[in-house]
Amino acid sequence: MAAGKWWESFGDPQLTALIVKARDGNRDLAAATARVIEAQAQTRIVRSALLPDVDGQASALRSGCRGGSCLSYVPGQTLGLTLSAGYELDFWGVARGNLRAAREQLKSARFARQTAALTLTANVAQQYMNVLSLRRRVVIANDEIAAIARILDAIDVRVKAGATSGLDRAREEAQIEAVKAQLPVLQAQEREALYSLAVLLGQVPEGFDVQPRGLDEIRAPLIGPGLPAALLKPCCRPAALVSAMEPIFCRLSSMAGNSSDGNIWRRQPSGNS
């Protein structure tokens, strides 16, 4: 499995195809990608302020004449090239500050796109699983209705034979009506999940459908060992998040150095000792 393609661990080609289609056609992800391209262009524009301005100009002049007056005229050709360069000193560091801000904006845009892509793939997988599970619940409800109907037929025979009373039949009728009442709700939830999946894929909900597939055909992914606290390590955090947290760490370090006891993390005693 390729790095980052966690959905392939389910072993479902249809889920993989849906996620690929969503990453290609989702409007929110396309907007996030456009913001990354915009931030890249803005960074290049701001960086140009630190480079020298070079200007060049070339010229060519050719002279000649016609007729008898040109007997003593010497034709000529003049070529010219002018170059000029200028550089503005960033004495107050404004241009360098603008460049750092533009780079941070680029990191933020890239992190936002990664977040949008991760959210999109997770929502597609969740809605796809919801569709399959709700369809399975509809099948189970129909099977339960058919089973209760057979029980009612058997109870009718026992009632006619005088082996039981009508109370058992009333109980089964109440049970079958309760199941029938749940069936439209499950079907509505299944359509809602299907329409949500279509929107995530950037398609029109009308006419959209997924191929029938049982949940038992999907392989449960293996979860590797590890703790959520491992995400706190700098090596596991996105670069934009690390750069954004650096000023906070520096501020906390300065607070720790200026504190009277030298440790701001020491738990203060509560109450009177």
C-alpha cells in the first residue's frame, strides 16, 4: 500500500475508485489547490523585491542612399546595447519580512489543502460504509418481516386448533408493525447517505448509485501499534504546524527562564499547607 493511501487497506476497489474520483472532482479540494497555487505565485512575487532590477535595450541603425548623390556616400550600420541594473537595499527588513510572511502563508495553504484532502477521503469512506450498512439493515428488516409473517401463519394454525390464544398473534402483529415502521426510516437514511456521497464526488445526486456489496466482503484494516501521544512529536507533525508552534515554545521557554522558581510547570499547591 502506498504511503498515505489508507483506504486501500480495506481491499475494496469500489471505495478506492470513489475516493480517486472525489479527489479529482470535489470543488472544495479544487479551491484549496487553487489557493496553494496562488500562495506560490505570491511568494515568487514577494521574493522578486530582494533581487536587483535589470533593464536592457538594444538598437540597430542602418543608413544608405540612392541616386547619383551617393557616389561619395559611405553606407553605415550602427548597433547599440544599453544595460542598467539597480538594487534597493532592504535596510529596515521590510522585504525580508514580507517574504517570510508569504512563505508562512504558503505553508498554511498547503496544510489547509492536506486537511481538506484528508477530510474529504474520510467523509467519502464514511458515507460509503453508511450506504452499505444501511442497505444491509434494510435487508435484515425485510427478512425479519418475512420471518414474523411465517410465525403468524403458524400461530393462526394453532389458534384454529385451540392450542393457543389470540394474545400471541397480537404480540407478533405488534412486532411486525414496529419493524415495518422502521423500514421507511432506514430507506430514507440510505438515500441521504447516497446523496451525500454524490455531493462529495462533485456529481448530481439524481441517478447516482454504487454497486451492491456486502460488508463481509470488505477487509478490516490492520491498525499498527502506537499511541496518540506520538503525534505530539515534531517529526510527526506537519511542517506548517511545527512552524506555527515555534513562537509558542519560545515564549514558554522565556517564561520559564524569567520565573522565580525556574519551573512554570510545577504544580501549585491548593489550599493551605
